[in-house]
Amino acid sequence: MNLTILIVVPLITAVLILLAKGLQQIRIIGLTGAIAQLGLAGWLLKSFLAERAAGNNTTHLFESNQTWFKALNIQYHIGIDGIALAMILLTSIIVVAGILVSWTMEQLSKEYFFLLVLLSMGAYGFFISLDLFTLFFFLEVAVIPKFLLIGIWGSGDKTKSAMKLALMLMAGSALVMVGLFGVYYNTHTFDIVQITQQGIPVGVQKFFFPFAFLGFGVFAALFPFHTWVPDGHASAPTAASMFLAGISMKLGGYGCLRIATLMPDAAHAYSWIIIVLATIAIIYGAFATMMQTDLKYINAYSSISHCGFVILGIGMLNKTALNGAVIQMVSHGLMTALFFAAIGMIYSRTHTRMVAQLGGLLKAMPFISTVFVIAGLCSLGLPGLSGFVAEMTVFMGSWQNPDGAYRLATVLSGASIVVTAVYILRATGRTIMGPISNEHAQLSDASWNEKLAAVLLIVGILVIGLAPFLINHLITPSTDAIMLQMGKAIAVK
Amino acid sequence: MINNLFIQLRQEWMLIAILFILLFIKLGKERSNENIINFVNLALLINLGAGFCCHSAGELFNGMFTTNTLIVFEKDLLNLAVLLISMQSYAWLKNSQHVIEFYLLILSSLLGMFFMISSGNLLMFYLGLEMSTIPLAAAANFDLTKRKSSEAAMKLILSSAFSSGILLLGISFLYGTTGNLSYSILTAHINGNPLQIFAFILLISGFAFKISAVPFHLWTADVYEGAPVAVTSFLSVISKAAVLFTLVNLLYKVFTPLAASWYWILILLAGVTILIGNLFAIRQDNFKRFLAFSSIAQVGFILIGISGSSQAGSASLIYFVLIYIFSNLAAFGVVSVVSALSGKEYISDFKGFYKTNPMLSWVLTIALFSLAGVPPTAGFFGKLFLMMAGAAKGNYSIIIFAALNMVISFYYYLRVVKAIFMDSNENPIQKLEVPTVSKIAMYICVAGVIITGLASVVYDYIYSISIGL
Amino acid sequence: MSNYLYILWIPLLPLATFVLLGLFGRKYLSGIAGILGTASLFTSTLLSFVAANQYFFVDGKVNGVFQKIVAFKYTWLEFAPNVSIDLGIIVDPISVMMLVVVTSVSLMVHVFSMGYMKGEERFATYYAFLSLFTFSMLGLVLSANIFQVYMFWELVGVSSFLLISYYFNKPSAVAASKKAFIVTRFADLGFLIGILILGYYGGTLDIGLLIERFTSVHSTQFLSITTASFLGASMLTWGLTLVFIGGAGKSAMFPLHIWLPDAMEGPTPVSALIHAATMVVAGVYLVARMFPVFSMDEAALNIVTYVGAASALFAAVIACTQTDIKRVLAYSTMSQIGYMMFALGISKNGGENGLGFMASMFHLFTHAFFKSLLFLGAGSVIHMVHSNEMKDMGGLRKLMPITHIAFLIACLAIAGIPPFAGFFSKEEILTAAFHENKMIYGIALFTAALTSFYMFRLYFNIFWSKEATTTAHTQDGHNVHHSHGEGPWVMKLPLLILAACAVGVGFVPFSQLITSDGAALETHIDMVFSIAPVALSVLAILLAANLYKKQNEKPNKVAAAFGSFYTAAHKRFYIDEIYLFITKKIIFPFIGQPIAWADKNIVDGFMILLAKTTAKISESIKGLQSGKVQNYALYFFGGVAALSILFIYLWK
Amino acid sequence: MQDIPLSQILFVSTALFFIGMYGLFTRRNLITMLMSIELMLNSVNINFVAFNKYLFPNNLDGLFFTLFIITIAAAEAAVAIAIIINLYRSHKSIDVEDATEMKY
Amino acid sequence: MNISSILFYAIATLILGAGILAVTSVKIFRAAIWLLASLVGIAALYFWMQVEFIAAIQIVVYVGGIVVLIIFSIFLTQHSGKEMESPARSKKIFSALAALLGTAFVHNLIVHYQGFAFNSANPFNPNVAEIGTQMLSTTSHGFILPFEVVSILLLAAMVGCIVIAMRPTNQTITHNESNL
């Protein structure tokens, strides 16, 4: 099958939305498109596994490679490995959920759904690209919709947050651009596959790795470039927050992963820096979260902490840790999306996100509260939910590294699970439990679309949490290939 | 010979014909402005076709006039741009009592550019340059009643006269040191001795003045602000483009012996230009002024591209100019419509613009995104390819510098978008009745902005016809 | 090797119940939730008895030694080749014993709750959580993989959290649940790192393999882990200690015990199940499970011993001063678990020296019954009095005879009076202690005395003391005793059954069945030896009777005599205050807030500063664009001059 | 006349050029600024003619260049003066300092 | 030191002196007259260089055209004899320095350039006839194209002037045409 369809479907959806009349049509079109995409992703998974079962062990499946800009040797080269596929599945789930939760978006609904779909298109394109140029292209495609979504439909100091987010992400992509140029002029191609085959001179790697990695790091909320995360998430409308945390922060993680595999020597040389930054992000994010009083800020800061695990896993540069990083990306995507969905539902009813002003919601809205608790438990790593699998894999992976400093980093990151427990339980205890205020007592519980969205995400979380071997089977061959290739690259030097 | 005279000079002939027809119309009885405008637009369209009609290369008047596919293409770009401008300023032209004169000036200036682009000789180059400048200075004054307009015209004519003085000094020294004026022979005599370098620097300064590179840019903002929108867009897009084409031609063909020095000159100019342009653009509230500084910053990026001095370098330049025509003219189109119909020219007036004029808002937004270089608009590709061409030299410090400056530029472009979509305004610009012609022009621009980037054939074609060092 | 796969159903049935009730309980099954839960659990109980029977008396023993049988194994998550989390079922003496304990106690609690929780709004949810807990606990005891232990460990913690905070709109309950979870989580961190260490050096997470590799002195794994050292202690010590910290957290060992008393905020049957019989002994079980490895490392064992002993004594002292009956029970639990711990600590692996191990398990077994009985008894008391405070009770023996009898039996059992169950297990422990370590023996003896004292203080305060009719009024004033009787039969029945157990289980030939190495162990109760402890207990009981049988001023006098020590004990030696101080006064203000502040002002501030600086610069250079065309010409000239000088003179 | 070296003529032209530039910088009256510019252009003319005569007599490039410069200078002057007069109409002054509405 | 060199120095002094006065004198009308003088001096220099044709053009266009134009515009915009406000001293000094240094710099470049040291042997005496033929020839060094182009340029300039300075500046245009 040709993967381009993954971009085409959202594109068509977007166009149809532009042509549609009235909220009803628009949202139905949007939902249909999203579901179609979800179906596609599922089918993709099926055929992917079929291929693998048939013994097709090439790193990337469903490759197709057209020349785009012949003069500059820029290819439109697409293909997926297990990791990309996992990301695509994640994206498609979150898109459906996001469209469901914004079902009743009245204000400028056409533009709203259009931008959502556009953003998702960028993500899909990003994940299927095997060419750094297209990768970069789609990376930036996904930025501007965020700016508009936050700036137009956001809450609070929305324009400022939107501007900060857009500028920081653009700065990130500018850094990425520099890195990509470096790669291009030392390999004369943007094609990831070719580059991995021919390798990059060590000196070049050492010079350009920081640019590319930090550039993507900005997207992945790498300390200290994370400051767009809290404001951005807090100001964004619910669906946008879900997309932001669930999808676009994953762009960063995925990019970091790819860069690390493209420049293995540099990755090894700088891994200690990466790990230091990641560890800081984990601890720092956790403690910062502990001090927040706004639910969205709590979740945003916890995202910083959780994405730290992704970077940590990548920085450890061994197979298990990489697995962990990938699983953590997926898990965190689902979990945060779920969390934001719950917060959005609460906010839309109580019109406040302040922990102090809430309480005892379990009485008034049991479903939403349950969703909230599940998201919380997932985030503090309860076995049976995806968070546990991801974090444990990262820990196991990073412990493989006998170096004392790395051990210390692991232990410190491990300590964050306690802090996580603290802030999650504080939030839950004060919003879901405790006495309920009278004006909140009469509020209604989730509507069908919200329920559907939540259930969708929860199913995802449970599947990973209860049957991690599935996702493990999916991504392990890819991580194996990556480690093998990196090993080769190191050996060559 | 005669045959060539017609084939190779076809675009120029067309323009001259239009000029004279306009003159006769002027001398004849009154015609309604609409007819005149439509006639000119039609004629320009024909001329555009004429550009594409048949392939021609060669030189006339032993080298005073040279042409080839690339040059024809460049002329076509300029022609297209003029067409778009005249379509967009429909609303403004309809009510001015000097339509014919305006067209006479604009078109003769365009003619001058044509001769400048295909000049094979410093004399022709100088003539073309002056011919493209002097009428514009007059045209800049066309809002006869506006104080700003005459001030702008004054500033333009004086500084351009000064710059042409400098330029001439340079040319004279070149002549003195080489004894020749025609490019083909010039190159052989260029041996970077101090006087020649000095002459070259004078020459480059003249160019830098026309493309408004820092520190020769100071006239730009004032003139842009004061002049009528049509003239402003003409200045910002067309005259810049023409001079850039000529510059590349000179640098790559004639001054090859000095490549080492002009690379660094370009890099220096580029760095300063980007920085200063951005820093000033941040603070502007007048839309034309804002676009002026943004275009200055753009020129910086263009210079980086040129400095690559490879085939990719010139290709990316032409490609970017094409994109720049579309995006900048889309922006100016909206501005000109708004200022013609509501007289508002300030960014702060555009607050809440989306509520009243969604179509114009989207056009403006897409244009700004393209200027900022955001995918999927073509500006992304244009800017990226310029930077790539520059990076080919392996001098990454300037690339990093430019990349960081891109962030600043994002800030001020997004600022406008913010004003349009997000800021509230108690009395926004009322709903505007955009003339169909202008609408068509804007749609063309938007289509160009979208297609030019994604459809790689455009770039590949340009690359195939463009020249390297 | 016969098939034990049906054991899989023992945990799965409660799980099914949980899912069923969790999804549809609120709406549809509210009525029959109790029946449903109880029924499914009854089945599991039967199965576990079947299993026990089959294992102990049919085919568990192969030439005199009970085998470790891995009945089921599924690779759940593979980290690296042969390093993986396997969901498995191990069948060996202690796991089977725990199966029996957990299922039967849980069954009792299920039954009891049908009466106790009657009319609760979230009745179904309650049973769902109860089933979830049972499932997790069973999964824990059946684990063959140390990471599986950790998983169910966490699950147990969460279900305990959910059950404690069952009365979710009661702030104290919420606080208690949070405290319980966070403290245990903190301990679990140790456990996790311990697992990482052991797993890394052992090259596997499978308990059987780990034991095999770490107990053979010449295996590469053993050498590597013992040679590698950190801060002077070998990695083996570190690993085991950290694992033990995990256990200590769950088993409320000093100083990680603070959550246990507060956990009494939960419904009393829950306390009976979780905080008396099952979850709190998980720590002991964990150490027992890893015991062969522990026995390879003296240092770790010593830590176990002294922590256990300290906790036992410490808790007993506090228990004497508490007035909330559930808190008294909680501290007594802690003290008993301390017993089990140091019993393990002083034990050796295998043979005669394995007495401690066996004794500890035995005590775990007996304690489960009489302690849950105590809690259920307290439950029915509270159910009648609607209060936890001793001062609201007294003279209840007439009003609730069955509870009275059951409670008395339990007290005797825990006091170690023959022939009640507690006597036997305690005797074994004391014997072991006596042989291994005299000092521990002393502590144990004293603790035993204290135990009998506070238990009977409790007993007399509830059932004797002041006369019921006069003091039957609770805060709300109306006479509650006659509001309803002793409760429905579903509440009485468990009491009776458990009372029977409290008498009977002492006679189980434990040493034949459950020992450190699976081989039977010859033990005999030495009458002479047991004189001392029994006598002490009796004296303590008499003292308690003297003080509390009739309402009088003596207790206060005694308290006054102890003075500040009494106050300290009453205030639980201020451990909670210390914790509060550390969290509220150190971590929040000195770590949390600074970081939050820094993020707002330094990290983010830097970004904002960049923007501001840019704006400032652009403001400051606006003079360049002066509007005077002459200056423009000047700058032009300047540019030319600069370029010329640069490129003609400097740029050679 | 051969004993006057080229460099001296060039000196005259150069000096004249910078005199004109000085005028441009200092004069505030637009017309006088224009005059200064004329001086600059003339100096360039001198250059061309001198080069043509002294160095490259074989053809007349420099001479023709001068011719065209003169013509264009005339045109430029005409337009400039027209603009100045228009400015005078609107500003009632031809002082360059008065025409600084647009700045920053 | 022969007559021609004396003549040259005289002309040079005239040009430069008149030029300096033209850019410094405080009375605008005098400034115009000094400009005229300087331009005449330049014409004289052309005569001295025996390029009479250029000299003639110089006289006709500049003296006859531009200066007159300028003087007219002065009449239009200024009342003669009124002194012009002088610029700030600092600016004066700076500009003077700039001009001096510039002169020194360029002259230094010129004198160090060997190419100017020796003059070409061939004589240089173009007569009007060949100038005319070359002007209109299309062969090598023929200037027909620039000639045509410049005519269009003048046309455009004329149009511009008409529009901008409508009624009062008709004479501008007539002068323009006289240049052709």
C-alpha cells in the first residue's frame, strides 16, 4: 500500500470541511475523516504485521521513493518501521478523541476543525517521512495550526502563550534546519536510509548533532527549552492541548530518536549531556508540578517530566531503553490526552481549573472523575496501565549501563515516581474527592461524545498496559535494527 | 538580423508599442479609466505570452543587448508582477486622473529594467538603471495632494541621484582601469588591484542602494510609506528583482576574478541587512513601512543565496523572487485595496479584520506566512533553498545567524496575524467591496504561493535555465 | 508432576468480579453485588483448599521435600533476552499457605461486609475494590517473578488506597489514603532499585533462577554481585536491603509505619482484610520468598532482625496508650509483624536453624486469623456504637455476647495463652530467638507481655469497664445500643468461624509442611521453656484486669507515673510530626517552591528577557532612520568608506 | 599638454566630486543639494573624457558615456526640480529639514 | 612649465574654487552663479583636452539648460538675496573631514595605480562627423541603442514633470526638449 494516503485523507477532510455548511456537517465530516484515518492506521498495522510474519525483515516497509526536487536531490521518500507505525496509531487515536471532545465547538467551528485536521496531517507526514527534508517540512507544517488554535480559541493569556509557543518551536526548527544542512552538505542527500548506509564523518556529527538534537529537543520539551509547554498547554483549547501534548511533543521525541540514530558517534559522545538534561527535566518537572494549582498546569509540567523519560531512554542508547522511550511516547501521548480531555470536561462544566475551587466531583460526575483517576494512575505508573510498562522499560534499559553516573541518573529519575504519586494524589484528592461545593453538586456527567473519546483513549492505555508484548513485538525489530546499525557505525570508526 | 531584432527584442517592442498607444490615447479624446486599465492589463498579458511564445538567445548591437532563456524568463517575471500590480491597484487607478501618465511612467521604468537585465555593456546598464529609477521618482509623487508623497519622491530622487553619482564614479574607474565597457571583454582585464576593488565596491554600493541593503537602505522605508501603494509594491518587488537579476549576472559573469572579495562583501551586507531589517520591522505600525523593513530583511536572505555563487545560488534567487512576487504582491494587494477603499494603512487598524473580511484576511495571512517561510507555502521552499545555496560554501556562522533571525521575523509576521485573528477591535475595517480584477489578482497570487513551492517542476525548470559561477 | 493450572482461576475469579462490578455495578448490580462477590470468592477459596490439599497431602512432596512447582508461566514483557517480566504461578509451601490465608480471610470479610456495609451508596464499588484487592494479593503471593511481585505489589497498594478512601468525601479518609500510598510508594522505590540491582547481576528476574544463582557460591553472578560494592557494602547487601525496604514499607516496619494507624480511616472490614491479615504481611512474605538469598548475606539479615525487633517493641509500647480501638489493633498488628520479621532475621536457611523461618510463617498464619477476628469484632462493636473511641464503649458484653466471646478468644490467642493458636507460633519464635540471639529474645519476651497487657486493656475497656446503660450515649445523645442488635447473622457467622480458627489453627502440624527448605522439621513444645512467656502474659492480663475491669482512677495515676514517656507514647513518639516537618517544612518550601519559582522567573524569564532585549535594541537604534535624507547620504558614504577600507587595506 | 599627467586631471575630478558630496551633506536647501549632485556628475564626466583621451583613444566609449550622463543628468534635474517645486507647494519650504515627517 | 599647463592649472583652480564657493556661499543665487562658473570651467577643461564637441554640449545643456532651470526654480521658490540657514557646525566639520579624507583616499589609490602613469601614444581627436556616425551606427562601438533608449527615458521624464509640476512648470518641459 502507498503511505501517501495517510496524508491524502486528512487533506481531503480539510478541503471538505472548508466546503461544508454548518457545525453539524463540519463535525461529522471531521469525525468521519478521523475515523477513516484510524481505520487506515489499523489496516496498516494489520498488513505490517502480516509482512513481518511473512518474513519481510527490511527495516522500513511500504517504502516508496519519488524524486521531489531533482536539482537538489530531494526525495519524497516515505516508509514506516515499527516505531513510526506506533506513532501513527497514537496520532490517529488522539485525532478521533480530539475531534470528539470538541464536538460542541461553536465559535469559528469551520476554521477550528480545519486547523485540527491540518495539524494531524503534519504529524502523519512527519512520521512516514524517510527523508530529512520532508521530515522538516511536515515538522513546520504542524507548528502554525498550533499558534492559531491557541491564539484564537484559547483561554487566559492566550496570544502571549501562542506567540511564545510558535517562536520557541520555530527557533527549534531553525536549529534543526542548520543541522540538516550540515548533514546534507556532507552526504549530498537528505535520504535517511542512504545516510545511514553511507554514514557521516565523525567531526561533522560532533558539530551538527547538537543543533539537530536540541532543535527537536525544543519540541520534546527538553530542559531548559520547555517553557513553551506550560503556558501553551494551559491556554490551549482542550483538543489543542490533547494534540499538543499527545502528538506534537512526540514529533520532538521521534525526531531526537532519528537524529541519534543518524549520528551514532555524536550521540555516544554527547549522551552524558543528554542524560543530565533529561534527568533534570524529570526531577525538575516533577517538583515544579507539585507546586502547581491549575489542573492544566499540573498536567503540562508533568508532561515535561514524562517526556524527560523519552529523552533519557534515547540518551541511554541501548535497545531496552529505546524501547522504553518509544513506549513512553505512545503511553504519554494517550495518557496526557486523556488527562486533558478530563480536565476539559471538568472545566467546561465548572468553569474553573483551580484545584482549590474544586472538590468531591466524584459525587456529581462519576464518569469524568473515573477517567481523571485512571489518567492519574496511569501517570503515576500503575501496573496494568501503559505508564508502568513504559517507565519500567526505561528503567531496566538505563540500568543496563554500568557507569555509576548513569546509575545515579536512573535512581534520581526513579525518585520522580514518588513525587509523581504526591502530585497526582494531591490533585485527585482535592478535585475528585473531598466535600463537594453546592453549585457543583448539580452538574451533569459526561455526554456521549466525551464518553466515547475517553473510552477510546482508555482502551489504548489498557491495551499497552495489559498486553505490552504486543507493542513490544511491534517495535523491537526496529529498535534491534537501529542498535545493529549504530553498532556497525561505531565499529567502522 | 532584422528577424532577430524582432524576436529577441519582442518584449521591449511590445512595451514601446503600449507606450505609444497610450500617448496617442492621451492626445486623443478622453477615455474612461476602466477601459484604459483593462487595455493595459490585456496588453501586458499578451506581452507575458510573447515572452513564452518562442525561444530566443543571442545578442544584438554587438553585445549591447544580450538575451537568453533565463533573461526572457526574468523579464516575464517582471512583466507578470507589473500585471498583478496594475490589477490590484484597480480601485486606486480608477479614481486617479492621471492613469495614462502613471502607466507611461511605470511601463517606461519596466522597459528600462528590461534593457538593464539584458545589458551587455556598462553604458546600457547605467541607462537602464536610470530609466527604471527616474520615472518611478516621478510616479512616487502621484498622490499630488499628499505631503508624504512629495516628500517620498524627493527622498527617492535625491538619494538615487547620489547613488548613481557613486555608481558612475565606480564605472568610470572601471573604464579607466580596463578601457572597456562591454562585459565580455571586461572580465579579462579585471585583476583585483586596489583601484578596481574600489571601483567594484562603488558599483556594489549602487546595487546595494537599489536593492536596499543595509546601510544603503535608509530611503526605503520612507519612500515606501509615502508613495502610492502601487508604486510601493512596484519598488519593493519589481525594481528590486530587476536589479538583483542584473547583480547576479554581473557577479557571476563579469566579476569572477573578484569572487573572493565579493563573497565576503555579500556575507557582510547580508548579515547586517537581515539584522537591521528585522530589528526595525519589529516596531513598525504602518503597514507599508512594515513591509518595507520586512522586504529589507528578505533581501538579506537573498544575498546569502547569491553568495553561494553556484548554479543553485542563482536558481534559488530567481525562484525566491518568483515566490516573493506572489507573496509580497498578495500582501500589498490587500493593503492597497484596504487603503484605497478605507484609507487605513496601519497594522493596528487590521485588528479584528477577520470578522469583517475573511477572504482578504486569509489572503494576507497566507502571504505573510509565505514571507515568513512557513510550509506549505512557497516561501518555505524559497527561503530554505536560499539558505541551502548559501550553506554550500560551508560558512555556517552566517547560516546560524540567519536562522536565528528567522525567529525574529516570525515574531513580527505573526504579530500581524495576531492582529487580524485574535485582537478585538471596537471599530474594525468595514466590509470591503473588492473589485473583481483585484480579486482575480489576489487569487492568482495565492495560487502561486501554494503551487510554486509544492510543484517542484517550477524550481527544476528555473534551475535548468540558470547560470552558475 | 501433576497439573496445578486450575490455580489460575483463584485470582482470575475475583478479577472477573472486579471488572463486572466496576463496569456495571453502580447501575445494575447494586443489589446483588455482595452475593456475587462472595460467591466468586467462595469458589476461589474452595479451589485454594483443594490446591492446598493436593499439594501438601497428595503430590507436593517428592522424597521428603516439598517441591517448588512453576504451574504456569507467560512472558509478559521482555526487556532483553531472558530478562523479562513473566506472569507465572509458583506453587510451594508458603504460596499455598498464603493462598489459603488470603482467600479464607477475604471470604470472611466479604461475608461480614454484606452486613456491615449494608445500605452504602457505593456498595457495588466497594465489592469491586474488595475483589480487586483480593486479586492483586493472590497474584502477589503466586508470583514466580520478582517483577511480577512488584507489579501486584503496586496493585495491592492502589486497591488499598481506593479502599481507605472509600468514604471519599471525608477529608481525613482521603488524607489517610494519600499518606498510605505515598509512604508505601517511597518504600517501593527502594524495592524497584533492589530489583534492578538483583536483576542486573543475576541476569534474570525469575525468582527461582535468582535464588539458584545467588545461593551457589561459585556462580559468576554471585561472584560479580558480591565483589561489586558501593559505599563499602556489597551489591548483594544493597539489593537485599532495598528489597527489604520495600517490604518494610508495606509491612509498616519502623520508621515507615506511619501510614498504618491512619489507614484505619477505611471501613473496618477492609482494615481486617488488608491491614491485619494480608497486605501488611506482604513484606514478610517477600522476605520469606527471597529468604535463601537473604540467608547468603549476614548484613541484610541483621537489618531485618533489628528493624523487626525495634518495630515490635515500639509498636507495643504505643499500643498501650492509644484510645482509638482500631489504632490499638493497628499498632498490635505492627508489633506482631515485627515479630515475624525478626523471626526471619534470626533464621538460617534449611535444617534445624531454619526454625525461625518456619516460626515466622506459622505466626503469619495464625496471626491472620485472630487479628482479622479482632478487627471484625471491633467492626461489629463500632457498627453498634458508631464510634472508635474507648470512652464511648464499655459493658458491651451483655449487649453483644457473641462478639464478646469471639473477641476474648482472639485476645487470648494473641496473648499466647495455650492452647490458643497464638501460643504455638509465638513459642516457636521465642525458641528460635532464644537459640539465636538472647537480646532479641529479651525484647520478644517483653513485647509479648506488653501485647497481652494492651490487648486486655482493650478488651476490658470495651466489654467491661463502666456499665453499659449509663454510658451508652454517643455524641448524638440518643441511646444507640438498642437501635439494632448485634447485627445480622452475616456479621456474626464470620466471627464464629474465625474464632474457631483462632482456637484450632494452632494444632496444624506446621513444621511438617512449611519450612525454609521444604523438608519436614521436628519441633516440640518445651513446657519448661514456655513457662516464662505464658506466666508473663498472665501477669500482664491480671494487671490489665486490675486497671480496667472497673472504671477507676488507676489508669490515669499509672499514666501520670510514666509522665512524659506516656505522653510521648500517646503522641506516637512524634514520628508523624517529623514526617510532616520534612515534607511541609523542607521539601515544599526548599525544593518545590524554588524550582517552581526558578521555572517562572529564571528559565522562562531568560526567554522573555531575550525578547525584551531585542525590542529594546530596536527601540534604541531607531534614530538610524532619522528621516533626514542628508543623513541617509552620510550613512551611504559611511558604508562605502567602511567597505573600501575593509576590503582594500584590511582584507588582503 | 602631455606634460600634465593624467593623475592631476583625475585629482581635479576627484576633488570636485567630494566638493559636491560636501555640498550634498551640508546644504539644507534642496536646490543647492541638487546643484551639488550636478557637480558630482560633472566630475565623473571629466574622468570619462580624461580616461578616453589619455589611455584609450582608439574608440570613443568614454566620450559617449559622458554624453549620455549629461543627458540623463538633465532629465534627472528636471524631474528633481519638478518634485521640489511640488514639495514647495505642499510644504511652503524647500528646506530638507522640513521634509522629515516620515522617520523611525 | 609651458602655457598649456599654466592654462590647465588656471582652469583647475577655476573649477575647484568656483565649486567650493558654489557649495558654501550663503546666498543661493550666488551659489547658482558659482555653479555656472564651475561648469563653464569644466567646459574649458574639455576645450583644453580638445574634445570640443563635449565642451559644446556641456555649455548648451548645463549652462544653457540645467543652470537656467535651477535659477528659474530658485526664482519660483526663493526670494533672492535672502541668506540660507546654515547647517550645524559639527555637521559641517564632519562633512569637510569626510570630503577631504575621501579625496585623499581616492587620489592615493589613483597615484598608486601604475596604469595611469604612462599615456597611450595614439592621438585622440574625434571630429563631430564620426561622433555622429558612431552615435547612429549599429556596428562595433555604435551607440544607436542607447540613443533610442535615452530618448524614451527623456519622454518618460517629460511626462513625469508635466504631471507633477502641472501648470507652473511648462518651461521645464521646453528645456527638456531642447536637450535632444
